[in-house]
Amino acid sequence: MKPAQFEQHEPQTVEEAVSLLESLDDRAILSGGQSMVPMLRFRLAVPETVIDINRIESLDYLEEEDGWLTIGALARHADVEQSELVDENYGSFADAAPLVADPQIRNRGTVVGGVAQADPKGDWGSVLLAHEGEVVAHGPDGERVIPAKDFFLLPYDTTLDENELVTEIRVPTPEPREGSAYHKLKRKVGDYAMVGSAARLVFDEDGRIERAGIGLTAVDITNVRATDAEDHLEGERPGSDLFKRAGELAAEQSNPESDEHGDAGYKERMVNVLTQRALGDAAERAGVVKRRVSQ
Amino acid sequence: MSDADSADATRGVELDADDADGDTGDTYTGSREKRREDVALLTGRAEYTDDHEPPGTVSLAFVRSEHGHADLKEIDTSTAEAMDGVIGVYTWNDLEASPSPGRLPLSGLEGDIPAHPVLATDRVRYHGQPIAAVVAEDRYRARDGVAAVDVEYEPLEAVVDPQDAATDPNAPQLFAEAPDNVATSAELGDADATDRAFDAADRTVEIDLTNNRLIPSALEPRAAIAEFDPDEGFTVTMTSQSPHGHRRKLAHTLGVREGEIRVISPHVGGGFGHKGHHHPGEAMAAWCARDLDRPVKWTATRSENYLEGAHGRDHRTTAALAVDHDGSIRGLRAETYANVGGYGLGVGASMPARYGRLLASQYAIDAIRCETHTVFTNTAPIHSYRGAGRPEAIYVTERLVDVAADELGIDPVELRQRNLIPSGAFPYETPVGATYDSGDYEPAMERALEAIGYDDRRDRSGTTWDSSGEDVENGAIDDGRLRGVGIANYVESTGGGFESGLVRVLPDGDVEVYAGTHSHGQGHETTYAQLVADALSLPIERIHVSEGDTEAIPTGTGTFGSRSTIVGGNAVVTSAEKVLSKVRRIAAAELEVDPERVVYDGGAFTVSGTDGSEAATASARGDEVSFAAVAEAAYGRGLPDDLEPGLEATTFYELDGTAYTFGTHACIVAVDPATGDVELERYLAVDDCGERVNPTIVEGQVHGGVAQGIAQARYEQVAYDDDGTLLTDAMDSYGVPRAADLPQIETDATVTPSPLNELGVKGIGEAGTIAAPPAVVNAVCDALDVAHIDMPLTEERVWRAVSEERGDVN
């Protein structure tokens, strides 16, 4: 790594970090370094100061509390990947974790950092959106909770205030008849998504879809919800025709760009395919449909 | 896409388990001797170029062109020069004012085409071309200095496609000396005979294809540390596959004598050709070391490695096969535009013109005609990359054969078998001037077909039953994926040029071996030790192999083109035999008998014969003299009067001809028709490289080559935009696959020795890169029942092919 020169601070507490944010002008926050280190290395980021939050031990947690699955800012992708709690109850998280980058990066990179980075190609933003999760931030005025749907603004830009630090993301603990899944299409192991689709389905006692959440990766300027598809699903009974239509609606609502891995038309089509598959897995995991015959 | 990240690495499976241990009795040759270099490599003890840092070392970094084609209006270095820690900032003006020519030598082209300047003159011709050099106290400040150099460009129209560059009258011209941007054109084969073959044949099958442009991605990027001493000259420690070659080229660029340069190449982490080529970085480091009188280090960043090249491949080919209804191949015709890039490097601009010499592949074809144009474009220079023309040629033929089979309604395997060069026909001269030394193609092919279960597979191509090979009726799950099987035959030309090998016996009987090749992953230290230990009947621990220092090693050629074991191996063995002959004479003197009476076994010399002579007496006494005692004698007492002291020999070995490795690769793919994702469910390589000195090392070469071949077929693609901007300038955009993207690679072998050398060996280093691309593409086309898809087989391309085939493309 050959960055430009910078000063580094290592706060021990959230309060200390926030006061550094207040007192320093040109600064970047370093947690796992999954994106920040390459940006420093390529000198895409040339901050005067780096605030390394890895010493704030209070942020290292992944647990269920008061009806939420809470993930602290220092929980690594690998923590999610290896969590039995996640494995048993949060299908979309369990799907996404091993698909983030490679093992070395999963040991360092954080889920919260991935969300805060707001890269439209990031996986966690879509999962968070599908689950109607929340982002918890700390600033000079204390804690603030931001619904995920209000968090992402532009590529690498969020509604976070200038002196706020994201300390946690959280999603509701599962309802009795809930299932979720994440499907990701990438060129090779470790890559960012060409297209990704997270789905969460909650069913009522009659087996109808009570709530549907769909979050899409790499097909717009931020991770986005496929609201048309969600609306179409709610109140309906699961089935391949329904999911097919939801996939089409999600594709219609997406705005992918062509790049060297695939053109926009192909990616739109993949939004459709991946959304159908994610919905199918989610319904199956909710226990309301039998194993699908084929992809 | 792989939905699971379970890293199932390329662990190999040896099919010929019966003889898998390669147990050939009491010789090292043929055994699976463990690679002796691996402990140092795997524990991090091995020193690479960048690990080396003489006191006072300063760091070199480059300002590189941001444009594919532009005139340079002004280069303002003043801010950079004033920066703290910056020691020197250089442009072409500084090189021009120095005694050095400052250009990278270009060979093989007619006319007066400019050679690559180490720093750009007044125009840049590719994105990433070095414009200015900054030397600073450390690498951080060097990059600070680079960022502070202000270059004013006047962008010019660019051309990146070689066919466009040569055939579009509106294409920008890179050099006035190269009309239509053509560097060189070459014709192979008999045009009239080929025309007649096509006229006579029942039908013609055609294909247009691209052999995609690739970037060598060695684990270790290129690096150099140059030191200069007014009395001793230059010492350049660098990542070189070819230390003597680099010495010669550096001398040319610097304008000094070869004797003034010592090149040391320590451990090298992969090369694939591009560490044999002469690039600006290393030359500039040497130039700066002299100018500054400080050791100068340059280590390429990964991005620089991507920007500067040399890249590989990048052919556009139109080809046709003339076939009869019964499947007899009568003729083959190809016209190729091969990309050279913005400048030629060495023979890189002319060599691709001869790629067609392998177009016959394994087939007896009456007539072949190949026209190749090498063309300048506004892209990084292209040079040989693992395979170097062979993958390009074999891909054309092996794709054509599959297309022909489909059109004729003949099984592609049957079509191949019908046209194989028969085993009795060797040496066999092809219509494009290659003479195959030996071959027995049918058995290798049969082994591959049997192991892959070809007949059964072929029956169910394009269907969706799962990888267990079971039918759904038998309980298998239909996962919705289409299966296909692909076969590719290949030949590989190996063993060109001469190589040096020096064997020196030390006074205590230890043996030093020096070779002009340079291992950068191939395991020479082990292979050469096995060969020399056998040649001298000594324990392998006594053998010490060295490469990579022009001061210690007789002038050699280097490691590339699958040549080291053939020419380097035979060189060291021949030297060992020369030494042994002298050892025998000294032993005879010690034993006081004629040399013919001396028997050498188990590291000791004894006397044979019972003719009542002195010898018999010696024999009766049980006299013996050890190899070590002879070695000591060679440097001191008891040497016969007619022998000079010392115990070493040097051989410059050259093959009389070319050794042709061959084989058959096969793979089975599963294609997800909804996404275009391709999984290689099985990959099998049957290779014949003659005698195998170390089967494990041979298999390692196959594994690596296959991985690179699959990478070309499935993942890797250099992308430039129309302005000549490299889009795939980092690992996250250029598709080097990871272990988990690759299948388990199964290997098997047949052994058809080369008659051209005593060891019977042929090269194997590039086989996988040659055979894998057509094997994979053939399998995917089989699964989808389509004629052709260009590499790399991206999800999108495959999905489009499926959709078009089904008529539902949206």
C-alpha cells in the first residue's frame, strides 16, 4: 500500500470518535478497511486524518436483543458467516455473508462498514432493505435511528450527518412464518455482484404474504427496494406465477448500467431471475411451500 | 457465478494410480521427488527482488499516460522537483542528452519503425506508457512526486482493434513508417494447393473468432534494483526469466557493453513470458542508478503491471475448413490480425506472424494456408504469453473441427479420429512447415474419452440431468442445467534455442550445477538435481543447483516456451557425462588400471576383470575409490599427467529440431440457461510430454496451464474503450479466477519419447493453456447446441446464446 501521508487516531470509545469527527475536518473512518484501504492505496481517498475505530470494543457484537438482530460496527463478515444464530434464523444474511469478497477480507471487513460505504454493489444494503432494517448512528447529539429505506442517497453517499458515526445496523427478529434469502450473480468468487437480490417474506396464518421485502444490488445508484414487486406480492398466496410477475416488476423498476461484465438488458433480466429465486427460497424457508422443483 | 465459496482448490487426481508413484526403480529420474525449493518458498524464507534493499536505496515511480493516443504539449516537473524527498525527475529530454540510446530494442521488423522509448518522446501511443520518472527517498514520496508532475496532452483519435487498425481507411496511423498500422505480414503454406483443396472438397466450414486479449498476472509483479559502480558497472537484481537475455537488452538500451552489466534474478514468483521481455521499468532503474550514484528500486504496482503489459494474445481470425462428407479434412485456411500494441517489444511485433505453424494440430491435412498481419494499435504492447501463438493456432483448428462435425452430422470425436496423423507417419512434416518429431495420438485420446465417459455423455448433451450422470428416473435431481462435453486435441512445439549447463564437482565430491534457464515456479532445482544425481550415480543431496546470475553462469537463454527440461536438462546431463568421463580416468589412475576396466556403482569405483594382471590384483584386494576421493584427486595429488586439474564441464545444448508434446483434454460443463453461468463439472487432461523426469512437477505444470486456459475461456478479458483507456486496470475488473472458480483437474499421461534428445523428454509448460480454451468452449457449445461463442464465456454471452438458440432473446 502506497497512500499519501495521513495522521491516524485510534479512539477507544464512541464518544471519543464522535468528538474527533467534530474537531477534525478532512478525515476518513477506518473500520475493516475493505473499501478504505484500496481507496487510500489508489489515492482515491487522500484524507489528512484516518480515524481507526477498531479499538472501540463496545461495538463488537452480533446478537438478538429486544426484538432485533443487532450487528455492531466491529462485527466482521466472518462473524455473520460463522454465527449459528444467523444460520438458523436469518436466511438472507446466511446466504450473503459467504458471498462477500474472499475469506481474508471477510475476516477484516465489517457489515456496518459495508452499509455505511453505500456502494450500490454492496450486498448488505440490499439485505437490510429487504428486512426493513435500521441504521443506528451516533453524533454530537447522541443516538439517531435511520430506517434503511431513508439511509442511502447516492453512490457512496448517505443521509448520515457530517459528524455521525454508524455504530449498528439491525433488523427485526423473525416472525413466526418468515423466510429470507439472497441470490448474487458474480463473475467469479470474491467479486462484487453483477446483480444481487435479497427477499424477505412474512406470511399470515392463511399462508398469504403479509409483508414482502426485496432489496436489489448493483442495479441502481444505491441499493434499492423493488417496491412495485413488494406491493404486488402482499396479500397473495405464493406461487411460481406470482414470483415470476414479481421478478418482472423488480426488473422493470431496476436501472442497471452496462459495463464490461454485462449490458443493462442482461442485468435487468437477471434481476428478474434472481428475484424469483430469492422469493422461492424465502417462501420455502418460511415453511409455506415445498421445495421448488427446479431453478 | 459460484453460489458457494467453498474453496475446492485444484487438487489433482492421478488416474494412472497403478504407476502413480512413478517408481522406476533406483533412479531419481521418473520419481516423484519432492520439490526441494518449496520449503523456502512456502515458509517465506525465499528472497524475491523486492526483498533486496542495499543501503541507500531510493525508489523509482513513473508518470504514465492517461490517454491511449496523444501528443505531449508540456511536461511540468518543477513542482515535483521541489518536493521534499524527491531526488530526481526525468523525461525523454534527459535520456536523449545522455549517452544511452534509451529505447527498448525492436527486432524482426522491416523498415525503420521506432522502438519503444523508455520515456515518451513527443507522443504517447498507449494508456500507461511511461512519460516521466520520479526518484525519491522512499516509495511514498516517489508517488507524491508522480502526482505533482503536470502533463499537458493533446488527445488524438485512437484505434484499439487490430483488424480495424489495418483495414479501416479512416483509422488513425500510429507510425508513418508502418502504413495501415501493419508491423509485419507473413504467409505460411501453399496458397495454390490450399485453393485446390478447397475446390476439391465437398464443403467448406467457416468461423470468425477472437482470441481474447489477456494480461499476465504473476503473483509477484515485476521489479528491479539497479546498482552502479564506476569500476564494476551495473548490477541489476530483477525479476527475470532470462538473465542473459536481459543483460543483452539492458546493454543495448543503456549503451554499454554486456560485460559492464551483471543481472541477478533471485526467486521469481511467476512469469508466463512477460518477465522475459524488456520493459521500461527495469531499464529506467538502471539509468537512474548511474545518474544518481544510488541504488534505485522499482517495483511495479499491480495497476502498472496491468497498464504496461506486455499483454498476450488478441487475435481476430477468419478461418475455414475444407471437408468431405465422410469427414476427411482436405484443407484449412486462416487469416489473422494480431495486435502488437502501441510499440513493438523485441520480437513481440513479428513473432505472432508465425503462429500458424501449429494450425495442423494433430491432423493430416493436405494443404494449409495462413496469412497473418501484426498490427499496431493504441493499446499496451503485446508479447508472448504462456503458449505464445500455440493456443491461438490450436484454438482455431479445434473450434473449426467441432463446427465441421456439427455441420456434417459427425461426432466431433469421430471426425478427429478419422483425421489423426497415424503413429507410423513420424517424423511428420505439416503443410505449414512444422516437423513433428514423434507422436501417438490415438492412445492419449482413447484414455481421455474413456476417463470422461464420452460416449455416454455425448448421448445426453444438451439435456439437464445432474452431474452424477444418473437419469432422473434413477433418482437424480433435474437441476435445470444443460450439460455438454468438449474435447480438444493439441500439439505443442517445445525446446527451441540453445541452453547452457555447467556441472562442477567440488573437492569433497559435492556437485554444483549451473543452468542458463531460470526457474520461476517450474521446479528446476529439483528436476536438474534428479537428472544430474542419476548421471553421476550420486545421492541427490550432493547436488546443488543454481540459476539466475550472469556472473556465475555460462551464457544461456532462459526459461520460456516449455524449453527448460529439454535444452537445460540435456545441457546439465551432457556436462555431467563429460565430468564423469574425466572422473573415470582419474579413478583408473588411482586404481592403476585402464579406464575401461573401471566399474562405477553406488558412488564408488572398482575394477572388473580377472586376467591375472595388476587390475585383477587390485580387484582381488577389493580396492575401491570413492567419487569424493576422485574429486579430491582432481584438485591435487595423483592426477595423471595428461589431465589438467579441476573437475567441471560446460555444455551448450541445442536440439536438432523441435519436440512436439501432445495430448487430449476433455471437460464436462453445466450451464444455467437462465443466467448463463457455466460450471466445469469435470476437467481431464491427458498429456504426452515424452519421458517425465518428475511426474508431480509435470502435473503441476499441467494444473497451472489448465487454470490459465480456463481463465482465458471463462473469465479473462482485457477491455479498452474507444479512446484507448484500459478499463480492466485492476484485479477487481480483470477476471483472474480463484481456486474456487476452478474444477478439480484430473491428469493422466501417455509416454512417447522424443527421438531428438537422449532423455526422451518434451516440454509441458504451456500444454494446459493450449488445450483448455478449445476444450471448454467446445463443451459449452455442445451443451447449448450452438456453433460458436467468443471467449471469454461470460454469463451474458452464454445467456444470449441460449436465448437466441431458443428464439426468446429479449
